[in-house]
Amino acid sequence: MTRIDIAADFRSRDIAAGGQGAPLTPAFHAMYFSASDQTRVVCNIGGISNITILPPQEVNATVMGFDCGPGNVLLDAWVERQSGIPFDQDGRFAAQGQVNRDLLHCLLTEPYFTQTPPKSTGRDVFNSN
């Protein structure tokens, strides 16, 4: 409609090309957070949590980024189901919680957690259904 080129749906296209679904994130992290003499790790806790491992620039090693598993996607879905609000504003609900160790151990049996990085996941695996 605009008659201009649009770049969209990076995740699906990157996965289709054999990538991990976040082709721009590691490059962005490398540009803004890498250091010449130390390894750094950037963790993005969004709906799905991902990390980028930034080796020292002087080593000239490969930057690696991958999804870790759910970030806030499950909590946000529960909060929306309970309150109609689409996310946990300022973490107010989460701050009141306690760890349910039995549930945590059950959730950690998800096979995704034992896969070797790089790896990618999404709401198709981690959802409230």
C-alpha cells in the first residue's frame, strides 16, 4: 500500500534459513555491549528469554545468541486470564509470589532445556494451554 520496501517477520524468515529466529539481536548486542578484553553476556528477559554471549573483541571469536526459554510469557498469560490486564505491571503480582518447587521441577522436564545451544523456542512451546 505504501509502495516502499518493507522488511518484516525476521524470526520466521531467519528460522526458515537455518537460523535461530533473532538475527538482529546478537549483532545489536555486539555493537553496543561488547568489550575488547572481556567476555560479556547480555540477557533479554522478554516474553521469551534469550542471551547473547559476547567474546572479547581481541579474541575475534564468534558471537552466539539463543533463546533460553520462557521469560514473562507464562506469567503475563496468567495475569491477563485473571485480571484482563495483558502483563504484570511493574512486576507487582510476581513480587507477591513464592516458588512452587514441585511445579518448577515438573516444568524443568521440558525437553527444550536439555537441547544444546544455539537453539530457538517460542510461544508454540511455552504457552498457557
